[in-house]
Amino acid sequence: MKRIACPPQSWIGAGLLLTTIVSSLVTPIAQAQFGSPPGQGTPKGTAGGGSRPATHLACLQKPNHQENLVALAPTQSVGLTTQATPTIWVYVPNTTATTLEFSLFTQAQEGLYQVNLPIRADGLLKITLPANTASLTPNQSYYWTAALVCDPKRRTKDWLVEGRIQQQPLSAQLQQQLAAASAEQQIQLYLQAGFWYDALNTYLELSKTQPNHPALSLLWTDLLKTAGLRPIAAPTRITQANP
């Protein structure tokens, strides 16, 4: 089977106005084997620093707006998760692109999973790893990328963001604390223990079920600060699509 090489890295910046949260229908368009990830080391393709390359202006519906492709993941460390098949979120700006390519790599830089997702709206794109092909092994670090396909005929123009993730069991003490905690307290407990992906998913569930919860704004700030992401507006609405 033909191997797919990942495009060069592209970095994004701040200035993101997050007004809508949309979960994508995650029906795969295509899957294939693929090559090594486009770089290792500290994740850099989030909203934590850098600037949006000028070549990506053509990928935006409104180039003058300060919108960016954002990997919701820690920028300076590996984000932990309790789940073998976790949910990963990517913020997609108002774009002319119709496809986002998600790729997952092992610590040895071997391609584990790749899928093309249709972009139907701007907002948060929900990516849930399938158990049959992309189940994480505990205590092993994985590297993931999300590439906005700006020009299908020139993949070097892809807009790429990235993150790291590692599945790790909860300690008995933390399990007990979580069991007795409110959703707000669970988010803080996850953050303190480094389980950033679980904290984010718990927050998004809380914001959906209790949109008027008084601590939502502060919790969102804590999430971004812990991840090393620059301040962005808290989500005001979540549209849940069927998987």
C-alpha cells in the first residue's frame, strides 16, 4: 500500500475568537498507511505561540479575521488521559477547506491511525479514536497531528497542528477523590494530576448540561493556562452531532 508522507509543520498564533462549538460527524472519508510524523519534541502547533503563516490566509473564509486552527492540547508537555480510546478536540476556523486529516503516531514514530474528516462547520471538531485500530497502550506516549487540507492538489500547503497524548491509569487515591467530587472539582483534580484531556472533556460536558454554571469562565481559563494556550473566549454553545 502506498505510504503517505506527512506535510511540513505550520505554526499558528493567538487571537482566536471562539464563539461556537461544533462536534463533527466523524464518518471517515479514507484511511491509509502513512509515514513518520513531521517532527518530534515539544508540541508547538497549538495556540500557545507563533503566528499564522501568510500562506494559510487563502484557507480562511474571512482572511482578515483573527482565526486559527488550534489543537486543544498541552503545548509544553504530554497530556494524560484515562481512556484507551480518548476524544481529541481541534478548533477549526471558518475555512474554505472541506477536509481535515487526523493522524496518530506511536512513540517510535510509526503511523497507527489516519482518517480524513469532513468539515461541515467551524468550531470544535470531535475526534474519537476507534477501539479496533487506535487503542492506546498505557504509559506510552503518542503523537498526533491535525492537518487542514487547504489545497488537495498541493499538500505542502496543509495547515498543521499537533499534540501529544498518553493513557495512564488513575491512582486509587485519585479515583476515590473523583468519585466524591462534583464536576467542577473533577476538572480541577484532573488538571492537578496532569489528565488534561479528561479535564477538557469533563468541562465540555459540564458546559453542555449546565450552561449557566457560575464557574465555567474560571474553569475555562484554568484549562487554557494549564495547557499553555493563550486566552481565548470560552465556548458559549455546543452542538452535539451524532457520531
